Amino acid sequence: MSIDTAASGNIKEIYLAGGCFWGTEKYLSQIKGIVDTEVGYANGNTANPAYEDVCHRGSGHAETVRVRYDQNEISLEFILRLFYDVIDPLTINRQGNDLGPQYRTGIYYTDEQDREIIVSSLTELQKSFDKPVRIEAMPLQNYFTAENYHQQYLDKNPHGYCHIGQEKFEKARQAQDDYKMSDKANRKEILKDSLTALQYNVTQNNATEPPFRKEFYNNFREGVYLDVTTGEPLFVSSDKFDSSCGWPSFSKPISCDAISELPDTSHGMRRVEVRSKKGDAHLGHVFNDGPRETGGLRYCINSASLTFIPKEEMEERGYGYLLPLLL
């Protein structure tokens, strides 16, 4: 079985079936933020199928594109939006002129945390149609890499068959730039509905909550602290200390890749702002007056920018992999 585990850090993967994989692969590879693509056969009934098995011998596999993407550059939600733009989501076992179960549409995931994003995306897509959307959404099973001659087929054969119009490829190349300009405004509107007024004002408008009043400044239960806007893990309780400043204080983040540190000269001061990298949410500031034994830093973070998962709930809520950090 030829599945490679997605690289650690910012790289994630999703598997998309959208008809003939020659065109779907080419289309997806144009999108900024997608690191690489590979075509293969997914969610069938046999091992190591050949192209003939998939097309003519009823192996049950779908022609599928493995997509590896940098989640700091592009979101799964946006990839799915672009994917929907080049498929007919209402047909069963057909895309363009191609007929058969191998041409069905599907979204196959390897990370259980992606399931909620996928279901939400399909629910939103369904609002545009009176007929039911016919896209499979399932865990990935029985994926096998297709033969070498299928890989980047349209790069090797520029005039080869493709069911996707050329204008779509150009749109894919420009999509990420358009997304960065428009999605930030759209995302703020969504956050305005889902966050409290204080959470929104802190994370989106760089506000500071009053000291000594909010829920996490004196919370020392074991657990993990997440970005309230994305659910991204940022800090753990074992790095939290009482600084007597009135805000939650940490000696370090879980990973330097999870945050951004930016110069801040507002209010006539010279400080270093801390923002979540994935959600681009304002968290607080970092200072050099922390305990020497833990590195000398104090990440002074607003409670309103965080949500807390206690140790006893981390496993069931998908954060069990962070439990060793609490030791």
C-alpha cells in the first residue's frame, strides 16, 4: 500500500476524486499552497490494482488525486471550494464524457479532524442545489499509486485529453491571491458570529482584556490551550506560571511554528506582539522578564484569545498526542 505519512509540521494531505485524474491533478497542482500532487486509485476492493483493473475489471477504485498542502498557505476549506468548481457534484459515476464508478466524486481523508471541515463544506455546497449532492466523504481506504505514465500526464502530454476547460486552470493559478484578499474579510464576518464581543475585539482588533478578571489568568489545571479562532494548539499547562501580572503567562509556546512574533510600537511602547500563525489572531505580547530557569521569556496572553481543554478530555477531543508535553 503506497501511502506516505504527511510530513510533520505544516504539511497536510487530502485525497480528491473528481473524474479523470489527469485533468484534476493538473488543475489542483496550479493552486498556490499545494506542495505536490500524485494520482492513484482509492477506496476500492482489491490490492495493487492496475489501470485495466480499475476501468474494466470492477476493482471499485476511484481515480483519485493525492494532494499535499501547506496549511499555513491554504486551508482545506478553500481547496474544497476550488475542487467543487471543476466537478458536477450532482452526478453519480460520471464527470464530463467519462462514465463508470472509477469517475465518481469523493473526498477521502486520513486525519479524523478533517471530517468536520469536510461535512461542513458539503453542507454549505448543498445550499446551492435543489437536488442532493453526490460526493462521497469517507476515510481513505485501499489507496495505491497509479502507474508512472499517469503521473503529471498533462505536463508530459500538453494536448492530451482533459475534461476541464482551460479557463479553470488560469482561475486556479490566480485563486490563492484572490482568496487572501477576500477570505480575510469573510472570515472576520464568520468570527463575529461565533466569538464573544471580547474574544473578537482581542483577536481581530488587537485589544487587551482587563487584568485579573478573565478565566485563565489563575487557571492551573493540567491541559492544553488552543487558539479560540481555529482550535490550533498553542500552549500547554506545564509551561504556564504565575507572573502576578493578571494575564495567563507561559514560558514558551508548544511550537515556534504555531506563532508569529512581530514588532509593536503602538501606544508609544516598543513591544513584541504574539499572533497565532494559522489563525492570524492577536494573542498578546512576549517579554524578557520570565523565570530564568525556563528561558527568561514571558508570553503574556489574553484569556479571550484562548480556549482550554483539560487533560482528562484531550484524548477524546483529538489532542491526545500532546499528553507527553504535560509530564
